[in-house]
Amino acid sequence: MCIEIEIQMHSTPSELNVIPSDQLFKQWSQTALKNFKNNAAKNNITILIRIVDEAESAHLNQQYRHKQGPTNVLSFPSNVPDFIDDPSLGDIIICAPIVNKEANQQHKNVINHWAHMVIHGILHCLGYDHLDDDSANKMETLEINILNQLGMTNPYVETSL
């Protein structure tokens, strides 16, 4: 499976406290997607990861989810029919200031929290959600397993740095 990650930065330097390298984004994406390679119809996959500020996140959250304020991650799965040869899995929008702030407030390793947001976004692009307890448990279990493959701890257990 060939995965192409496009990273777009749309954030001011003061908000770029911690931004993972392109190499980490690709590693996390590959690890997440290798768990689905037998089910994936596409051998070549492209993912857009856009790093935004709170204003853009709030705008997109309001426009597409009808919710006020910024959020950590938004996912926009590709809705291209299978019979069209388009490798796009979808777009993942990550709000840098929110992710960094959450990691600090929740006493989480910042890079691990970024990995969790990327994996969470990819799972949404693959059709997973957390709208009810059953689907949330399934999605959380997948997230925990993928993060474990990366040597990272369960993001749903409170930790201390």
C-alpha cells in the first residue's frame, strides 16, 4: 500500500507550539491504515492533513457540524464512488492550539496526543464514528490498538507526565 500524505499549514507561528514532522504524520497514517489493508479497495491512498488555528477550526466546526467554537480534529471522508479511480481517503483538519492545549491540560505527551488525533481522523475517514456506546467502544478499541503498535499508551486512561 502506498500512502501519500499532504500536509498544509494554516496557522500563525505563535500557535505552532508543537507540530509533528511530516515523517511522523506518515508513520502514524501507515500504521493506522495497515490494519485495514485487506479491506481497503485502494492500493494507493492520499490523505490531506491540514493544520489550522482556532478561528479556522471554529469556522469549519460551525459550517459542517453546526457546533460553536474550535475543536481538536475534524474529518471529511472522500465521497468518491468506488468505481472512480481516486486515491483520496479524505481530509483531516487538526487545530494545533487545541491539540497542544488538551495535551497539557490532560497531562498527556503532546506528540502522542497528535498521533491519537491523526488516527482518530483516519478512522472517521474509514467510516467509524462514536455516535453511540457500541460504535464508540469499537472506535476507541481500534485507536488503542493502533497507538499500542506505535508504542504509545491508551489515550483514554488518565496519565501523569
